[in-house]
Amino acid sequence: MARSISSARSKSSGGGTNLWVWLGLAAVVILLDQFSKTLILGFFELGDSHTVTSFFNVVRVHNPGAAFSFLAGASGWQRWFFIGLGAAASAFIVWMLRRHPGQTLFCFAVSMILGGALGNVIDRVIHGYVVDFIQVHYAGRYFPSFNLADSAITLGAICLVLDELRRVRKA
């Protein structure tokens, strides 16, 4: 009896322990992202590039815009817009984590997105831009530079698609 009451309480309170696991995962993403950016800021000057392989460089790039430098040339308002957008998205993600604590792939996906979004928001608050440092290229074509936060967001988005495909297949 006590076990079922505890289980019901956990479900009604938004998952309790599960929420903290997912928030902990997001915190790990934030810490790894910020640590990697701190290393880049400490060891690279703006524009520096170090070749690692024939298709991968470590660089230091500042991006005041969004993905693919969207709005990078704007007059500065975009910093506050993206900070607000990141904060609103983060609040929505925490709400979703509380509503769906038992959906493992979904919670993993949105936790990765949460950690990545907050990692980039922290950059915008502290520096006014996002620090990017991963550069992939092939045959003279360069993909826009990105960072660990962007990678976490991308992984989260892929997992959301997989989760939805899995959900549709079950239906």
C-alpha cells in the first residue's frame, strides 16, 4: 500500500527523481560546453585555427547571431532576443519534463536541447556572442563552425524525431 502511494505521489508531482535526473543531464551538458569554451577562450585568439585532421579544425569564432550566423549582422537587439527565447524555451522544456517523466527518449532529447540552449544563453549573457570552435570541412567546403551546445541541441532534435517516429509506429 505504501509503495503504491509513493508511486502515485511521484507521478503526480511530475516525476520527482526523474525530473532531477533529466535536469542533471542538462547540467552536465552545460558544464562540458562551458568548460570547452573556456579552454578555447584561454588558448586561442579570435580567428585562430588548428588543423586536427584533413576534415576537422579547432577554431575560435564568435557568433552574435543564431544558427548559421542568422541575424549576426543585426545591431545588437538579437542578443536579448535570443536570451529571452532561450529562457522561454528552457521553462517550456522543464514543464514538458515534469509532464512526461516516464518517456525516456523524449526526456533525453529535451534534456539535451535544454543543456545546449542554456549553454549558448550563458555565452550571450557573459560575452554578448556564442563561442564556436568546431569546424568541419571537405574538398574546400566548410560547414559553419559550432560548439558542444549546438551538438547537444542537434542530438536532442534527432532523438525527438526518432521518438515521434517510434510513437507513430506504435499507434
